Amino acid sequence: MASGNKLVIVESPTKAKKIGGYLGKGYTVMASVGHIRDLAQPSQIPASQKKAYGKFGVDVNDGFKPYYIVDDKKKHTVSELKKALKNADELYLATDEDREGEAIAWHLVQTLKPKVPVKRMVFHEITPEAIKNSLMHTRDVDAHMVDAQETRRVLDRLYGYELSPVLWRKVGPGLSAGRVQSVATRLIVERERERMAFVKASYWDLLARLVQEDAGESASSNGFQARMIGLGEQRLAVSKDFTSEGKLTQAAAKEQVLQLDEQHARNLAETLKDQDFTVTGMETKPYRRRPQPPFTTSTLQQTAGNRLGMSSRATMRAAQGLYENGFITYMRTDSVTLSQEAIAAARKGVEREYGAEYLSAESKQYVTKTAGAQEAHECIRPAGSTFHRPQDLADRLAPDQLKLYTLIWRRTLASQMADATGSTATIRLSAQAGKEGTALFQASGTVIKFPGFLKAMGAGSEQNDEGSSLPPVQQGDVLRAASVDSEGHETQPPARYTEASLVKTLEAKEIGRPSTYASIISTIIDRGYVYERGRALIPSWLAFSVVRLLETNFPKYVDYQFTAQMENGLDMIAHGKERGKDWLTRFYFGSGPGAAQNADQAHQGLQEQVAQLGDIDARKINTIEIGDGLQVRVGRYGPYLEDTADLDADGNPKRASLPPTMAPDELTVAAGHELIASNAGGPRQLGKDPQTGGRVEVRKGRFGPYVALISPEEEASEQKKPTGKTARTAKQTGPKPKMASLFKTMDPDTVTLEDALKLLSLPRTVGSIELTDAKTGETSQATVTASNGRYGPYLTATKTDGGTETRSLTDEGQIFTIDQAGAKALFDQPKYGRRSRSAAKPPLRELGTDPDSGKPVTIKDGFYGVYITDGQTNRTLPKQYTAQSIEPEVAFRLLAEKRAAGPTKRRGRTTRKSTARKSTTRKSASSKSTAGKSATRARKTTKKTKTTRTSRTREHQA
């Protein structure tokens, strides 16, 4: 421990190291590593306190008093902090400046119980100046912010522990409901419902490439494109003129817009290709574009997602690293305000990088407009009074951190730069379309005369997306058509949410807070409610069931406005305008006519709603209608499709499994019937077995396709099998048919009778070989057979004494081709671990060079499944992708996220040597006394373990 009499506590070791270097002698800087204590699980509460705290870890009858415990993993940290505090004469709490950081500081005081002065340090960047300044401007721990954080924590516990058990009973075990995660899931499910109900509409228009009469051979370079917008007195229909049902809107129908079909459009194109196009009007307007404000947490996540393809989790992880190492200011903020120091640094950077002419005439200060923006003092910007240039940090930052820092640096500089200026021109033209009347065309273009802040935004900026410039023409000029082509269009369903657009929607609806968006999205993905395809967020069928149950039985708790009001209530508590105890009382117990100030405020609390919950039809909740008798059922083993209008011989609906890569909106009625026909159409008969006379079939089972041999006796028993309800309740008796799995290289639609009989003949006897014992050197005769098992093809050598040895084969084809000599050579080799025995498999696909690591990326089939690798970092291929369907950019992003997350920590027991020695001593000393208590203790342990697992399953994060 460093010498000194002032103890400074921060959250992370990285932050501690950085700040310790700035403070120097006289200060000891240590890390709490996040929270040191949290709400207890019900299983962790002592028996004497079970009555009050046993259900939630919160006493709802005593002002929602929480029961906090120090986790076993944090006891060593607390012990080290207490030891350091004994040698200190002052305690500085330098945790983050938001509510969570304030709560950590409060918990430290409550746990360490310091007898020395306690001071709260607050800073929004980790630089020497900021740290020293915070030492001179300390304050007390903010009790209102602590109250708001504690209220939020208790609220999430009440919400999850009351609603999650309902999901367990009616949808499936292990599910969870969360105050914000459930609402975010509902947003994604509603968008998918819109896509499923969407009906496409087609419409056509014309695109003409026009050139001036004297253009000659340079027509292709001087031409410009104009699009048809009207014919005669009618305006042409465009996408916005159609409803989601594929029909014209009432306004468009009233206006009598013209909806061109393909043939009409082609005829018009043929008519107009030889006509003159006359300029009937030209309008020029000045163009000005202003820079956007600096980043907040929300806009950083959105822009990093759109421009860098980074997930919210990866963005916040990279930002955390940049902050803790002193490169950017605090990354959890709703503010767009720049300090005077930052404005000066940004303007200095603009002048250095681009020249004084790119600076705005006056410094710019931005005003925060986001509702509920409360917790921070400044935007996200490069730290310090002089900003580091990205190129100077290339060797000091990880690839993701460098990309994110560059984005922040550019946005901050751009905020102090001049507007982009230019002009926008619109040309209107007309051409005669014979009996159809006059065809009207329009072309628009923008010319940027001074790029201003766009200069800093870099190539590919989402802000530099203007149209092309137009040639100088005058009204009355006549142009000719180099080409006139008809173009067909279809209306598109609303786009799926990406992480960036979901963050934008959550912020707009005031659901949650930007600092929690990354964890919200991570939670709903990890729980299986949502998965990613590229950048799109797609809900699982499980999410449909969960959302439907909550919408039907707890509509208020997934209502967007109610969720926003809860967040606003927490803000009121943080500002001391309300007490958390009173707020929780209204939420949980409700506000009856006597407690509410008016009729609108009177409502049932969560406790009463759950207690009065009637019977829920689980089948109805877990059934999603597709149409034409088709419905998706969410079952215990996953979702499946059934056709209630098409029954099998037993009177049951025909069923089919759903491909994991099929999104809900892709399951149309036509696609559903195709799945039923292909997957649930019954076994495919291949013929008769010449030896037994039995029927050979190809079937599709839960673990993949296989062949089955049904003997004549079994066929006869099948014909006598009961049908309908009797069949479902009848006990299965008699022998099962002989079965064998298909090889991976075999297609169930093309496998032949000969192939099936060869598979059914396994195991194949290879012959007899002389086997040498590796330990004793003794030899014995052994019979070798070839088989196909769960882990692939293998050989078994059975000795005369009954002992066996096995060896793996490199591919399934060897089962039928290996001979005695080959088997002997294989068994003469030493036996290695299962993964070492077989030759390396070639990659399934090569994706190219990773832009971050510079290494070739491939997709391989490993022992635990298909995975993406660059030779150093491995990432399991998500189930929604296949080796052939995944795009290289997506694979690179997945690897980057895994690389940024670092190595996975293996779970296991860690026992200190001293503890082990003590345990041995105790065991020998008390072995006699424990014999009579062992049975009782075993029963208690079993009960406790079961309770602990149940409690952990309930826990959730909002």
C-alpha cells in the first residue's frame, strides 16, 4: 500500500491507477470494483428476518426498507478498504458523478463506518487539472440522489419478483420481466407485428436522362436525371400515398393521384423517348447546414451504431476505457453543454487542423433539450484543455477505442465550426405524351460552396449526403432525352429497429435513461427475447408470448407513458421534490380515492393487481395466429408451427419445426404451408428391406434426419393403433423400429434405399486384429467394428476378455471403407484426447481480412459447433446465421465485440490454502460429532440450494 494519510476510493482499478499517478504521495487510491453491497436474495436473509424481508429482500410494510449484504466476492475488498482506512486521516469518495456512483459512495460510508472526515469528490474527466480541482471543491454525499437510486433498485426488485413468476407459470421457466426491458421488448414486437400485417403496394414512374441539344458526344458527362412527378392534371403516386394495407390513403384518393402500373409506364417511356423536354421553371435557394451539438450518451450510441457498426454495449465499453484512461470526459451524460475550457480547446483544434476560416464567427454553446436530462455537467468530449489528435493515439488505444475517440473528437471540433453553405436548385420540365397529355418531370441538386463543419466529419459522413449539382439552364430551354426508363417500386414495411434507432426511440419516449440503454439491449438479447440479424433487432416467438401476457394482464406496466412517468418520478426524488418511500407506496400499494388527489391518480398497486389476477389461458397466450388455420405455438422445447385445418391420421394438427433463421414476418401463409408440407408431411418411404421385408423410411426428428426400419409386425400394430384422443392417452408399447442417423453429407430428400440399408447395417464388422497393450506390452486378439456416434465416426476394438478400446475416424465415409490394415494402423497409434485425434477440418468459409486485427477471418466447424475466428479470437456463430448467410462485416463486428470483452472468466471454486488446511483439521477433530447430523444437514442443504436457484432466476436488471 502506498504511503500517505488520505484514502481515495474509486470504482475501477484502471481509474485508481490513473488518479493515483496524478495525486502522488500523501494519497492512497483504491478501487471498490463497483458496488460493495446490494439487496439480498431471499435465500440469503437470516431466519430471524425472513418474515419481514423473505419475499423481496425488502420490507414493504416498513417503508420499503431494503436488506443489504456484502457479497462473498466483495468481502476481501471491504477488508482491504477497512485496513487502509485505519491508516488514513481523511476519506475521499471519488466514485462516478451519477446516481449509481453516488449510491456506491453512500454504501461505502455505511459499510466502512469511517471515524475520519468524509469528503465527496466529483469530476467529469480524469486529468491532473480536473482531479486537483475536485479536491478543492468537495461536498457531502447527496442523500436525494442516493434515495433515487435506492428507489429504482427496490422498484426493479418488486417489479421482477411479482411479475416474473407469472411468466414462469404461463410461458416458460427461467423467464423474467423488467420495468424497462419488457417495454423495450414490446417496442420491437410491435414493430414486427406491423411488418407481419403489412401489405405491399406497387407503383411505377419514369426516370429520364436529359442532355442539352448541343451536348454532342459529351452527353453522358453533361446529362442529368429527372424523375416524372405528374401526367396531365394528375400527380403520380409515391410511397407515402399508400397505407400499410397496400391501398391509397384517403387524401391521395381524394386528390385522385395516378398509380401507374408496369404496362402503362412502359408505354409512356416509349412515347417520351423521342420527345423534347422543355424547362418550365427553375428555382434556386440558398443552402445552409449547421453542425450538430456534441455527443450525449444517447447520441454517441446512435452515431457509433450507424457509422461504426458498434453495438451499444461495445460503444459503452470502449467509452468506459477512454474515460478511465483520461482521454474523454464522463460518458454517462444527458447534457450537450461545453465548458469554456472545452470551447477554447475545440476552437484551437479547428484552427490547427483546418484553418481559421473554418471557425464559426463566435463560440457556440448548445442547450440541452432532452426531457429529464439531470445528471451530468458536460457533454462527452475529448478530455483536457488541449485535445489529443486521433493519429497521435493510434499506438495507445485499442481499435474500437480509437474509432470511437475519432468520432468524439470530430463531433466536438465540428460543433465550433462554421456552417456548411451552398445552393439548392430545382428544375421543372415538361414533355408531350400524346393523348396522355403533358408529362411533368423534376430534378433537384445541391452545390456545397463552403463545406464548413463537414470538413471535420470525414469521408462517408452521414451529414454529407446531398444530391449532385445541375447544369446551368434557363426557362424555355429545350433538352433531349438520352434515355427514358420505367422504374417499378414497392412500398416497404416499417424498418426493424437497430440498436441505434431503438436508443433514439427509447429516448424520445423517455423510457429508461441513456446510461442504461446498453444494459437494456444486452439483457433482452441475452434472455432470448431478441436476436440480431446484421444490425436489425428481431423478436423471437418467445417475446411475442411474453409481451402478449403482459399486455393482456398488466397493460399499465408495459405502457410507454406510464414507464416514462416512473422515470420522471425518480428524477423528482433525485431533486428532493419527492420521497422514495411515498413514491414506492403509491406504486406497490396503489392510490385509492382517499390517498389520491383526484380520480385520475387513483389506481390499483402492483400487489393488488397480481393478487387479483384471474386464470390465464396459457394456450391462448402462447399461440400466435398466422392465418388460414396456421398458428405458431410456443412450447416447452421452443416454437413450432401447426396447421389446425389439416389433421393427420390420428386427428392431430400437422406440425413442423420453425427454422431458427426465419424471422416472424417471413412466416407468411404460403411459407407456413410449405414448411408443413416439407417438414411435417410424414416419413418418406424408400422401399422394403430384402432380408426382413420391413418398410424403410426417412424421417425428421428432434435431433435431425434419420432412417428407420419398420418390421412387418410393427406395421401390423400401427394399423391397429387408436386415433384421436385415445391415441394421445394410449400407452406406447411394443418394440421400437431400428433407426440410424444420416451422415452430415446426406440429404434426406435424395437419400436412396441402398444408402439407408447401409446405415441400418451398422455397426459394421471390420475384422480381427492383434492389439498391443500400451502399458504391459501384452498382445491379444480383438474384433473391430465401425460405427457412427454422437461425436462422429469411430472404431471399437473388443478384446476376448471383454475390454474395449476406441479410435476416432476422420470422416463418416471411412466407416464403410476402412479395412483391417487401416484399423490396425490406427490402433497402433497412441490414444489422445478426443479433439486431438482427428485431422484438422478445413474452414467452412473464408471471409477476408479483419479490418481491426489484420488477420484472415474464417468460419470453422468445431467440437462445440460452428464459430468465427481470426486465429486468435473465437466467436460462436449466433443461431440466426449460417456459415454461408452471414455477411463479412457482421462477422468482423462480432469478433470486435468479443475481442473488446476480453477472455471469458471460467467459473470454478477458488479455495485458499490456509482454508483448506483449516478444513482438514476441523474435519479430523469433529468427524465423530457430525455423523448423527449428516442426514439433517443434507436435507437442509438441498432445500437451501433449491431456494437459492429459484431466487437467482427471479433477479433481473431493468
